[in-house]
Amino acid sequence: MGLFKKIKEALRKTREAFSRKIDALVSHGELDDDFFEDLTDILISCDLGVKPSMQIVDELRIYARKNKIRSAVEVKKALKTILANQLEDAPKIEFNYPLVITIIGVNGVGKTTTIGKLAKYFQNQKKSVTLVAGDTFRAAASEQLTMWAERSKTRIIKHAEGADAAAVVYDGIASAKAKNTDVLIIDTAGRLHTKTNLMEELKKIGKVTAREYPDAQKLTFIVLDATTGQNALNQITAFNESITIDGIILTKLDGTAKGGVVVAIERDLKKPVVFIGTGEGIDDIEPFDAKDFVEEMF
């Protein structure tokens, strides 16, 4: 399946929920207060969030008056432009090599699967990759990551269950430097922000990477389950109180109609969505593109 088709399919449920409601409103609506109130409700229902939805509709009202828009069809075009601008204004990340990516997130969001997909993605970009099994807290976590390493034919550095995660990272960095590895991807234990000991472990891992690999670009990505909608924003906010999150990887987008949460993430939290999951296969991960995303929402 081609890139465009993957994105199209991943956003199918969001598009069906969002575009169907928008089209119904446009076909029967006049540009009055009820129209804009109904439009706000539609945006909220697709998990753009209450505040972003209200702000976007306010921008639409101003745009409509300024440009003397009279028809609901023209408003739809304007909404598409505004959403695209919102996403394109978010900060962008450019990868530099050597690169260290630390992956964080709560259990069950697809963190290990995402790491396997990322390994394959960077390999497809002709980059050498090493994985670090830094989740020494959860039973069988190392074995699961090893399975993905085998599927993607990627080197993996691991210790025994219960080992010091920072020590595994230290060895992973030493191995990556010795072999001139382009990309080092570090798995970490799934955690809630309330787990003080695990949050301290994350900080320790950050100190090790900063000290041992000063020349590498270091990024921390949080993996979020798109089906949780607005709860995803709460996770970002909570984690960001303890560590700096550089970007978001959104998984399970193909299983939800809540894709509008991407707009809330980038608009309110000023954190870029870097990758989106487009399916269950090892190649089913793609860099996020704002223009494609908005195009497919409509």
C-alpha cells in the first residue's frame, strides 16, 4: 500500500465522522449563530477540544466577515485553510546524526511496537540502528523488544530483567559509538507520571545520554494512543512536568474517530506530532504531514 493510501486508510474513521457532519451542516446551514454553534459542537465531537474548537470557530467568524463570505461552502474551505495553518505553525523537528531517541509512555499505547517500526523506518532511510532494552521493570519487555529487533534485523543491547536501566543505556551508547551507529532508540518502562521512582529513572537516563553522548542529537518522544482522545493531552502535560518532551508519536489512529486531537496537541501544547501509526505492520509508520492530515480529514 502506498504512502498516501496508508494515511487515507488510517484516517478513515476520523474522516467519516468529521466530514459527514461538516457536509450535512454545510448543505443545510446558513451563516448564522446556530451554524457556528453547530460547527463548534462538531469540532468538539472529533476531539479537537473545547477551547481550540471555540477559538477556531471565532477565527472563522472573523475570516468570514473580513472576506465577505456568504455561503457555508466557502466557510468549509476557510475552515480547511485555518486547520492547516494551525498545524503547519507547530514546531518542526529535523533529524541530525548521530541521533538518540528515548521513547516514553504509559503501558498499552503500543510503545514496543512503535520502536520496531521506527527501527525499520530509519533503516529504510539507509541509517544504521541499535535498540536499547531500557525497560527492565516489566517482565518479558526485553523479550518483546528482541522479537521486533529480529523482525527488523536490528542490533539490540539488553541486560537481565531488573537491571539498572541507566546501565543498559550506558552500554548501548558505548556500542553505538564504537560501531558509528546513526540512530540509537531507547525503550523505557511504561509508567504513569505518578510513579516517582520510574520518573526519577527517566531523569537518570537523560543524564547518562547527555554525559556519554554529547555530540548526538537527543530527542524524547512520547507514544500516545489516539483512541484516548483528550486524555492524551493530559498525559503529555503530566510527563512534561518532569522531563522535556520533544515530540509525539500517535498510534492506533486507524481505530478511532478522534483524530482531531492532533490539532489540540499542536495548537495548545506546541508539541509536534512527528510520526503516526498507519496499521499493524512493521512498515506502518509515517512522518506526520500537516497538509496531508487536513486534506484527509475533509
